[in-house]
Amino acid sequence: MSDMLHAQLGIAPIAWWNDDLPALSEDVSLETCLAEAAEAGFAGMETGRRFPMDMDALGPILARYGIAVCGGWFSGELLDGDLEVEKDRIARQMDFFKAAGAPCIVYGETARSIQGEKGTPLQRKPRLDEAQMAAYGRRMSDFADWCSDQGMPLAYHHHMGAVVETEDELDRFMAVSSVPLLFDAGHMAFAGGDNLRVIDHHHARISHVHTKDVRRSVIDGLDRTRASFLDAVVDGAFTVPGDGDLDFAAIIRALASHGYEGWFVIEAEQDPRLNPPREMAMKGYAELDRLVRAAGYAVAS
């Protein structure tokens, strides 16, 4: 058993409450969210707006449900911002995450992004030329190096509507940066990329994984000259593994073949009235647990 790969299974609270679309939120407490995640079997949860950013307050609540902090989003602005300003902006979250023993901070680039603009169609996403991408990659590398030196690494989240969305943009960004990568299967599929090829090309830099599934019928039916990212979310573009169309068995086998170890986090925002979070958590955990074990992982409880 000593050569077995190890996995930890987590979930994001975005299924219970959506920080970008408050209308897609259940009126549930943090404790209900944690209790339902723990009931499903998850060992970790990423942070959200109802989490107190203070382990003195949060620690006893997490302990009650046997849940760890397994990451969380930071809205980065380094594309247009100043390195020193970003250090100040992330400082409080960094201190909190270090106290929580989190594996990483999820860096999402929000400068120029249309991901939170319900009236802006997907086709109008920001784009960078080669010189702009190279400059951005250098700034992100400097910032990621500084965060690592402080004891809390970043994991860069390629994201629909953002400056690094497509497989080509990710390849270009990775070529001009040294930043650890958060691989998100759902966002890459939505962007038209090949998940297995992305894993093959960038496995050495993947430090965190989001197992977001997609409903192909929703994505393929979008008019990207009119529909926004948030429109797609409302329409049900995303769901949990076992409820969508991605081949997660192949994705997880590919990660295992390259020796990935760490967190597999379900992050699947959708309408909680149509897709009750507790039921989705149970379904997602059962499928993810089955697939990671079949790929040769030992799953931490």
C-alpha cells in the first residue's frame, strides 16, 4: 500500500449559495452546508461568503463536522494591478488559510473578466496578444513565488469569461509563467478544450483539481454572441460528476497516471431549487469516490 496514490475529496459551497448570483442560493446556514457535506462523506470544503475568515470562530465549527478548509477563491486583479497592492489584498486571506492548514489559495483573474457580468455575452471575453500574455505571466510568476515564500501557494484557475479561458490561452500562459495550476475539467470542456490533452501537457504543474461536470446539451445550445457565463450557469451548464456528460473515469485515470495526489474538489454551481444541494453532494461524492478508488487512489476520510 505504500506506493498507492492518496486523494482527498472536497466540495465548494457554491452549490448551496452562489457568491456571484445570490438568486441561485438556498437560505441555509454555514452549519447546514457543512453538515450536509459531511453526511455525503466529504473531508474538506472550499470557503465562501458565509465563512468567517478567522480560525478562532471557524475552527470549532469545522471540527464539529470533521471538515477541513481545502482551498478557496481569491479575486485577483494582477492583470491590470500592482504587485504590492495585490500582496496587501491577499494578506488577510493568506493568514487565515495558513491558520486553517489549507493546501492553496485559488487565484482567479477578475481584471477585465466578464464572468460576473450577466449582460455581457461570452464572445466578448478579454484577449491578450503575445506581449501582453508574456508580461502577465511574469507578474503572476512573481506573485505566486512571493505567496509560496510566505507559506501559502497559489493555484491558478483558468476560467470561462476570463483572460485565460481556452486551451490555447492556457498553453500560452503556462509557457510564460511558473504558476501552479488548478485544473478545472468543467471550465476547460466549456471552453472547447481537450481535458486529457491539458492533463498530458501540464500535469507537472497541476496542484489542485476541480471536478466540475457539464451538461453538453446546455453548452452546445448556447448562442455565445448573446449568452453570458452567468446565463449558462442559470441554464444548468454545470453539475456534479455522475450527473453530467464528462468522462471523469478517463480524466481521473489520466491524473493518476501522472502521479497527481491531493484534493479533488467538486465545484458545481446550479439552481439549488432544481438540483437540491444535499442530493447533489451525495451523488457527486459517491461517483467521485468510486472513480478515484478505481484509478488506484486511497481516499482519506
